[in-house]
Amino acid sequence: MSVIEITNLQKIYNPKKIPVHALNGINLSIEEGEFTAIVGPSGSGKSTLLNMIGGLDEPTEGKVIINGVDISTLSGRQLIDFRLKNIGFVFQNYSLLPVLTARENVEFIMQLQGRKKLEYKQRAEQLLEEVGLAERMDNRPSHLSGGQQQRVAVARALASKPKFILADEPTANLDSHSTNELLEMMLKLNQEENMTFIFSTHDQRVIDKARRVVSIVDGKIEEDIFTSNTVDLKESHEN
Amino acid sequence: MILSISWRNIWRNTTRSFVIITAVALGLAAGIFSLAVMNGLTEQKMRTAIENQTSHIQIHEEGFTANKDVKLFLKNADIIEQHLQSDKAVKAFSMRTVSTGMVASSKGSVGLQLNGINPESEKQVTYIWQNMREGDYLSEDSRKPILISSKTADKLEVKMKSKVVLTLQDVNGDIVGAAFRVSGIFQTTSTAFDKGNAFIKKEDLQKLLQTPNQVHEVAILLNDADEVPNELSQLKISLGEDYLIQSWKEVLPELSYLSDASMQTNFLFLAVILTALAFGILNTMLMSVFERIKEIGVLMAVGMNKLKVFNMIVIETILLSALGALVGMLIGIIIINWTAQHGINLSMFAEGLASYGVSDTIYPSLSVSFYIMLMIMVFVTALLSSIYPAVKALSLRPAEALQGINN
């Protein structure tokens, strides 16, 4: 079943002055449980495509249908609510709230969803344990390494029980050890919980682990390859 | 959680928050103290007027206050006296015979109001007897004594025991005069009052005016100053509509106006201070929002709705301002309490202050209601200061904000 269905997606910045064609008719379908990397050089339109899928920006033309809902038909308020319920985000620069501890950063999303205190407290602990940060729950982001912060960001993204996770160059600022740890964790979530991951990246280490690689050049899909990668956590760990 | 995030956000940039909190605190402390001094001056002026001149309530015959016509003495003054003696709200009262006239010495003359008083009952109502520089307060043993102020004494170039001649118009319109001897020289904190008043015994003035046992004015001091409006209406009911029964505010409307104007000026002054502080707060919050564009972008992206983002900025501004206001008020209250106990000695401006009607020691004072009003004003200021930064935060589009782009 398609979680995401993209049809003829176009995005033109400054359409009246100096038009910049960021996306030129993207058609893409992403199934549940996929581990997809969207790759391409800088300025190719990867982040724009991710923004469109995440409902963070409006397309000039075309449709993004998530779980059967055309998100362009949603009002601003409905869209925020939709994002909160359906999409988990992981950003390039960790993007945790610096004034909150790791635990509070994860709890915060569930509080926005209006969950009960006991429920969000338990789930935050469980998620942070899953991402291997049981010992660092009460640390603020400034006391965590880059890799640890990204793991908190993944726990935060999972907190709302989303349909899929969008990760915009999640390993861009990580060293290879942290990158491997993060990838291992995400692969585990993908394999064990069938969580759908969509990355924008030009990190070869991520591309190597992806089961599907969508290459974008000048706002168009140049290649869409289903790799032979199987999610072998053991192998991933060894790498 | 929003409250907690807002509170913690304040302390992200401690130096900046400390600077704005200090600015608000010092601005408000200085403002509050200045207002307390101004308020203290006004209160002192009113208290001086009540203690020396008007008391809380005065009763006259209708028309008397307009031109001080000596023929308009109080009818049935004995009934008024009996009523006041049995009125529990009344602390003391003094029945005066009043006339305008001229006091002359060999060196000069001055026109003023002659107050015929019974020294014993007057002592209960006004405090001029405590302001004697020389002599005594119309003692029984002197014959035709007169109390004049030091200003009048200087003008007439007279001193204690000097003879002065009083000239005035009696009840028949004839000019009459008599010699009096200066038995006391007083000096209050009000130059205007001192220049305009002299005191003689009631019987002496009645004899001159040829109005035996007649009085023109009753000055009433109440046990509780707050009871003035109630007592006023009670007296109007009890004594009837034939008399002009006025509170001190009506007797000296300019003083009442001064009190109101002073309060309005105080709030205007405070509004100016708060407006200046509002720009400081606005600047701080704008900087804070611009520094956090990416973070706000993340919040919006992950599902924090606009109302919550707006509230976060507003609460942050209110907390920052309230902290400054509380510290400022605390400093202000400490300074005001200390100076209210010890007084501020402004003897170098004594002459100017006396012409304003107050002593050279100022006791700053502010009521609790003022502080409540101030808190409301600070809250409104913070709210207004937060709107622009909050709207700026709302105008961010998540996709652009995530890249730190501010439109």
C-alpha cells in the first residue's frame, strides 16, 4: 500500500520575477516500510521535495497524497494537525529544543498531541531506551554529542506514532561512528516496526544502506533504483 | 509545557535578559520613587490644608463663601452645635466668626481674612497652635490679642506685643476699627495661608462686627477621613438644605483638582517610562525571535500550531517584563519605605516648597492600589510589546524558517 503518492509535482520559486524551477513534474510512489534515499547534488531539489512531502511548503502544481489524503486540500491548521499525527521529522542540525532535556524533547510532541501525562512519560522513556539513550534522558542537547542528539531527534520523530519519517540529511554533521550508529538504529526500526523512512542525502554511507535510491537532478527524477540491499543489521553493525 | 519553555527561553541568553530586567527594574524603581515623592507632596499639601484650614467638612450659610458677607451668619448655630456634639463620627469642631479686613501698623498694612475663634475648640480642629514661632495661642490673660503669621509680621514690621489696628466693615456696612496686640506669631508650611490669615478671639470679632454670638463657619474634623462622603450626606439630611455643607474638596476645589491632576500626571509620567521600556522589551524579544528562526521553524514543522507559538512569545515577554517589574517594585518599595520613615530633607528649597504649601521635609507615599494599577500597566505594556515579535514569529513559513530565512 502506498503511504505517499506524488503526482506531477512542480515547484517554481519567484514565478513572477526570476522563476526558479525547483521541481519539474515529480511522480513518485512510496510504499509502507520502505527505506528510501533521495539523492542528488546540491540545488537538485531534494530538500524541496521533502518539504512538499512533509507539507512544509506548497507545490505550484501537482499533488501529494499521504495515506489517501491530498494535503493541498487541508487548511493551515488542519495541515499542522496532520503533520503532528502522520509525519515524523528529523532535521540536519539536530534541531532539538535546547532548553528542554532529551526526555522533555520527546515528551513535548506527545503533549502537543494532547496525550495523558502517564502515557507520554512512559513512551518517552521507552523510545529513548530504544535509541540507546536510557542513561542520558535528563541531559540537555548541549550535553549530548551530535550523534546522540540525532538519536533523540529520531525518538522525537517516533513519539507521535507517525506513518513515516522524513529525514533531511540526518548524517550531514555526524562522524562515521555516529553515522553508523544512527543508521543501524533506523534500520532496526525499519525492519522491526516496519517504519517507513525517507531521507534526502548525499552521504554514500546512507545511500549504501538504502533499499531504494531516487536520484534527482534539476528537479526531475533521473533514476529510481530498488537496490539489492537487505536490511542485515549484523552486517550493518560490522560495517 | 509552553510556560516552562518560555521561562527557560528567558535564561538562554542570561546577559541579554539581565540587561533588560535591570533596565525595567531601574526604570520602574526610579519612576515609582519619583511618583511617590510627587504623591507625598500632594498628600502633604492636602493634609496641611485640612489641618490648618478647612478640616474635613465645613458648614456655612448659603452665599457666604462667595463674598464673605458678614450678614450671612449661620441661623440656628446652637442647633448645629448640639447636633455635632452628639454625632459620634465627629472628632471635634470649631465655630468661627469670619470677616475680611485690614491689619495695619505704622509701617504698612495688609488685607487678610480675620478668623474669630475659640482657641480651645480650634485647637481640637486645626494645628496652628503647634506652629507658633513666638508667643502663645490667644491665651485668656491677654486683652484683644491677635495672631499673625511671620510673613505678615515681616510685612508690617511688627513683633511680639506690637500694636496693630484692624479695620473692617461691620454688619451695618460701617467701617469700624480697633487696636489689637500681637500675642503670637505663627508659621505654617503654606505661604499662601500665612499671608492670608490672622486669628483673633471670636468674641472680639463679634463685638467689632456687632454680631454678638453669631458665627459664619463651622469646621468639622471627623474621626475617619474616609467617612467624609457619608458624613456629608448624613449632615445634609439632619440639618436640612438651608446650609451649605461642603467637604474639604468642595471648599478648596483647586486642591481637589490638584489631587486629581497629580494622579493623572503620575500615570502619564508612568506611561512615558513604560513606553520607553516597551521599546527595550520589544527589541530584546525581536532579537530573541530572530535568533531562533530555525528553532521556531522546527516547532512549526513538528506540529506546534500558530496559537501556541504566539503564546510562547507572549508568555516569554510577560515573564521577562514581570520579573523586571517585580524587582523594580521591590527596590522602589524599599526606598519609599525608608524615605517615608526618615523623610527627604529639602531645606535648600524650603521657600519654594512653602509657597507650594508643604514643609521642607517630604515623605514619599504610594497606595497599594497604585501598585496594583502599576502591575496592570506593566502587563499591558508587556502584552503590547510582545505582539510584534509574536506576529513576526507567526509570519515565518516552516520551510524557509528551517533554513533560517526570515521574510
